[in-house]
Amino acid sequence: MRFGTWKIRSLYRSCSLSTVARELARYKLDLVGVQAVRWGKRGTVRTGDYIFLCGKGNETHQLGAAFFIHHKIVSAVKREEFVSDRTLYIVLRSRLSNIVVLMCMNEMRRKMIIKRQFLWGIRAVFEDFPKYHIKVLLGDCNVKVCREDIFKPTVGNESLHQDSNDDGVRIVNFVTEKTSC
């Protein structure tokens, strides 16, 4: 299964949904968390090979988070939850255990108290599920994680950044803490 994340910036314009679906198909992605969709209503829309699943946006067409789910895995969707206009998760049924995919956006750029609340919110969602569930964190958290050897077990070999920022280290520490339990 191939996951992805994309800060769309807007799906409010006509034909935007089908354009995004074509791009996702080109990259052969199965589940993509998208941010800043600026979609005004909650619900599902079929577009190309994907189902667009969106939480309630707002009247001014700001923010918004959603998932694009490829039609071949739609039957695996057990549950979706829209925590806020910036955070949502989906639970997928798999052979061995469920897969919880949490998608969030843009809280790390804010004040320290909001950063802590944001991380506590992610922690609360992850702790709602048994330890044996696979948990995936996607999104745009405005973090930078470099290619240092200490981050490779958590992040992998790929990174665009030469230096990590404090928020990047904070997210890696959170994920490392959750995987070592």
C-alpha cells in the first residue's frame, strides 16, 4: 500500500478534484492525506479512481483536511473520524491488524502551548487504539528532519533537509517514543 501527503492549497476551483485524482493515479498512490483543501462541505465524492473523503470545512473556505482513497482499498475502510478542521484519521482493516492513518496539518509553526496541545491530541488518538495496530502519521507539520543516522530508523533514508529544526526533533521523539513501547 502506498501512502502520501500533499498540501493542496485549494480544491474550491472547478475541475480541481479531477486534476488531483489524475496526479495521484500517475504516482500510483492508494491513500493520500491532503491539507488546505478549502472544501465547504462534509462528505464523499467519487473522482476518477478515488473517493474524496472530507470533513466539514468552514464557510470562508479556509483550512480543511481530507483523504483521497483509491477505489481498490475503499472496502478496507472501517472508520473515519474528523477530529478538527486540521486533523482526521482513518482506520483500515488489514490481514494481521488494523492500520490507523492520522493526518494532521500546520500546528507546529505556532506558539509552544499550541504545539504541546497538538502533540497531546496526536498522542490521544494513537492511545485510543491497541498497541498492535499499525499507526501512520501523515501531514504537513512544518518540520524539518535531516539525514542524520539517528533519525534513519524512524524516518528512513530520504530527506530534503540538511538540518533538523526543533519541531522536527520533537515529532521524531514522539514517534520514537510510541514505537518503543
